[in-house]
Amino acid sequence: MSTKKDQPEEKGFFEKVADTIAGLWEDTTEKAEEVKDAVGDKMTDLKDKAVDIKDAVGDKIEDLKDKVTAKKVTAANKFTATKAKTGAKTDKAIATAKTKVTEAKNSAKTKVAEVKAKTDKIVAKAKTEAAKATDKAKATAAKTTDKAKAAGAKAAVKVSSASTSAKKTVAAKADKAATAVKKKTTAAKKSV
């Protein structure tokens, strides 16, 4: 007669607990990596946007400078032509040209300030979003770590409880066996 078992041996309680803890830890590690990667991608996107905005602002400033320079040249040319044609109208033309140049400068300064303010606002928003994403990633990692620790503590309590219960059962069986042996010994002595 064969004593070989047909079914595979079932895992013990401690092995199941160890497998559960290992699974929780692996899930926690994978989740933390995913969050870290997502935060890195978000930061890269925000940095790219900030660079694009900075480049656009630089181009706008250069365009405005070119327009101001062109207006200065035009005003200077008009001034020269007007001065050559008429003496009386020259002062008026000079004043008009100076006013236009001043207006063009002021307009360019205003536009540059507006573009800079918008850029600063976008960059500040990007920094805030990046900080929020980082905080969220840290909070998620802390929560998953706490859950894994709590699961480990629960398992340890269950293991301790099971161990205590097993010890009591073994002690009770040993006492029972000892009592039975004593009875048999006493009975054997009496029969002799």
C-alpha cells in the first residue's frame, strides 16, 4: 500500500502570511514607482512649457524692439525731410516725431510688461502644480507604506495568537497522555 499523497501539500499559515506581506510590499513598491514616474513626466512637461513660453516672450520682445527701431528711423527720416523743406514746420514736425517715438517706446514697454506678467503667472502656476504632484506622490507612498506595516503587524498578532493556541493544545494533549500512562501503570501494579 502506497503512503504517497495524491494532492499537493497545502501551504502552512505562516507561509500564507509571508506571501500576503510580500504581495502587499511588491504592490506598494510598484505603485510608488508609478507615482514617481508620473511626477517626473509632469515636471518635464511643465519645464518644456516654461521654456516654450520664455522663447515666445523673447521673440515678442525682439519684434517690439525692431518696431521701435523702425519707428525711430522713420521719425528721423521724416524729421530730416521736413527740416529741409520748411523752417516753420520743422519745430512742429520734430515735436510730433518725438511724441510718436515716446508713444512707441511706452507702448513697447507696456506690452513687454504685460507679456512678462503673463509669463511669471504661468511659471508660478507650473511650480505650484509640480509641488502638488510631488506632495501627492509622497502622501501616496506614505499611505501604502503604512498599510504594509499595518498588515505586517496584524499578521504578527495572528501568528502569535496561533502559536499560543498551538502550545496550549500540545500541553493539554501531553497532560492527557501522562494521566493515561499513570492510570495504566497503577492498574498494572494492582494486577501484579
